[in-house]
Amino acid sequence: MISRKDVKLLDINSEYFGVPTSKLMENAGKGVADFVIKNIRCKNILIFCGSGNNGGDGFVAARYLSEKFRVTVYLLKNQIRTEIAKNNFERLNETNVKIYTHKDFKIVDSLIGDSDLIIDAMLGVGISGSLKEPIKTIVDKINSYKQKTIISVDVPTGIATNLAIKPNFSLTFHDKKELMDKDNSGEIHVIDIKIPLDAIEYVGPGELSVNFLLPKKESHKGDNGSLLIIGGGPYVGAPALSGMAALRTGADLVFIATPKNCWQAVASYSPNLIVKSLNSDFLNQKDIDIIKELIYRSDAVLIGPGLGTKKETKEAIIEIIEYVIGKKKPLVIDADAIAAVGEQLGIIENSDVVVTPHSGEFKDLTGINLSQDIDNRIRIVKEWAEKLGITIFLKGYVDILTDGCELKLNKIHNQAMTVGGTGDVLAGIIGTLLAKKVEPINAIKVAAFLNGEAGNEAFKKKSYGLLATDVIEEIPTILKRYL
């Protein structure tokens, strides 16, 4: 069973992976017609069509059904909202389908009375609240004809409202939709509209489009995510790359807590970063009071980039992680912090934690040496995410994204993205999405696409010489393209 958000996501991903929405609509309408031809005895068919893509499905069905039956289409509005629905409406001119519009409302009862079969293609899954006129009256009229056979396309019109069509059959696409059951949808049949497998199994722009939380017009500084990054020491660039990626992803504020030997170097990357010097030249427990104050000011925390592996640093990492989890703030554990957690794995169980290992770091975390077999990797990573109650982004030739329940794969990246720093960029993106209150599993799905697509955009310009900073600079390009 899928939600209306999933429907939108799959439509967008299908287009991205090579099957346009126009083809899905063609398959949907033909599927409706095929069902009627095989299962319903009738001569006169009346199809009520809305102005969106649900109506477009009805137009396609009308075109195919007109080859065998007398078909009438009643269009609820003059203006058709989507281009693909409009194109399919215009194709009805090539058929003998009779077309009426809302201007012919007075003859609706007559049209219903003359029909053997009524097809409801008025409203799809995206409607809630109360039905508006003339749809409300038409729904009442259709429901009053108890002896008529009624088919709803995808979902019954008004299913999420206080008034809905009561069909004998609902012909839904790809999978049953939320709220549908025998009582409100009649006999439910699922029609395969040939959504490509990649659009289902792999992340695409749909994840970004439906899960990215856009700023509200009335929002103020800090309302759209404040991220704290704890990193640096042995490696200066890592936390700066995470911070710049976070800002390009739309964080309002990015704090970086970094050792005193490198804070000025980190700050020099950009005046947009708020850099706080720690007490020592490497993270240790003397720094924790400073970090706790910054945690209080942040919506999410990223720990790990460039911290190094000193014993004192690992001890501080554990204490900080326990504190963040105790404060119920979402946390990304990346890079050097992963091995530290692997020594005390119980501290992250059943929390809003995202861990971002590559295969070597996954072994540090779990003790498991992953094979190259993708099915084996998927099984093991999902098992560990479920066992720990966390979200895992396993980086590899195919990324594996799972919270133990949901699972998605990612193949949107390129060979040049093995350059140092791209993992820090990814971590900064994930941290920002968590700070924006995106659920952990959705945050990693959005980040996988955004990071990978930005990398591919950079590759077009820089080829095999691309840098992590090039990926960062293309993040706004991808946001603008798909939001």
C-alpha cells in the first residue's frame, strides 16, 4: 500500500529513469479499458473526467473503449491543468466519443440514466477536505443510481473527504493506495502501468521533490536548520567541506567546533561558517562543555569529519554522542567517529542516528567484513540497521540506504567522486536535512540523490579532475532544477 506522496515520487522517478508520465498515463488508461472489455457487459459508457491527470487516465480509457462501445465523456471544467491530460483530451477528436462539459450540467441526470457503466476519473489521490461543486453534486447523483455499475480510476473520487463515490470496482495503479478497502472502494484490482524497476528500487529526483522541506515565507534566521559539525584536528579541510555543503543545502546556521590548532584555517574557508575553537589541538573531554553549549543552539549534530583516532578523542566522541542522544537531537556519525562507536555500539541503539560508513568503516562498526555481492550486502546492512534501531547509509559502488524497515539503493554518482572530501560533503548534506526536521531515512535518500546528481553535474564540467568543492557548488543547481 502506498501514499499519495509515494505516487508523486514514483511518477518523477519514472520520468528520470526513462519512462515519461505520458507513457504511464497511456498504460493506465489502456489498463482500465482492458478491464472493462474483459469483465463488464455494457453498451453505453459514461466517463466523468476531472481536469488533472486522473481525468487524463479517463481520456485514454475513452479512446480505447470507443473502439467497442458507445462512449460519452463529461468534462468537469473547461481548463485542463496538465499538458499530458490536455494532449489526450485533444486525441478524442479522432474518435466518435461524445463530449459534454460543465456547461451541460442540466443533462447530467439524463446522461447517467442512459449509461450502463459509469467510470469515475474525476479526482485522484491528491485531494483532501471537502468536495467542491459541481463535483459534490455529481458524486451524490452517481451514488443515487444503485443499479448502475460504477468503476473508479485509481481511487474513488473523494476517498479522503466527507463524501465519496461508492464504486463496484476500483482500478488502481501499481499498488493499492492508502485508505483503500473493500468498503470504500469496492472490488480492488491493481493495474501494472510499467513503472520501471529502477524508479522503485533506486533513489531519484522524486525523493528530493517530495521530502525536501522548503523554507516558509515568514521564517526567520535559524528556522530552517542549525547544524553543529564537530570535526577537524589532524585534517583541516573535512569539517569545512561538510560545513559548506550544509550551507549550500540550505542550512540557516552552521557551527563548526574544531581544535585550536586549525580553527583559523577552517574559518578561512568562508565567512559564512561560525567556527568555534576548542581548548586543545585535538578533541578531548576538556572540550565537552564548549560543545554542549553549541549542541543546545543546534537542531542536529554531525560528528567525525577529520577528528583523527587518538584514544582521548574517541573517549570524547562517546561522551558527546551519549549527550546528543540524551537531548533527543538527530545525529550523523561519520568518518573517524564510526570506529569509536564500534567499540561501544550499545550507546546508539534505537535513536535518531545516521551512520555513514564505507565497507571498511562498516567492519569497524559491526565487525562484519562485507563481500562484493550486492544481495549479501543488502541483507546484512538491513539486518544491522534493524538490530541497532538506527539508519545506515553504506557508501559503495551501489549505496545501500536503510533504517531496517525501508530500503533504497543509489547508483547516482561517478568514478571521479572517489576524490577526497566527497564523503564530507555527503555528511554535511545529511546533517542539514536532519536539522530541517526531515526523517532520517528520508534525509539519506534525499542526500544520496542530491550529492550524486551534483557530482554528475560537476563531472560534466570538470571530468576526472573534479574536486569535492566542485560538487558543493553544484548543489544549488540540482535544488533549483528539481524543487
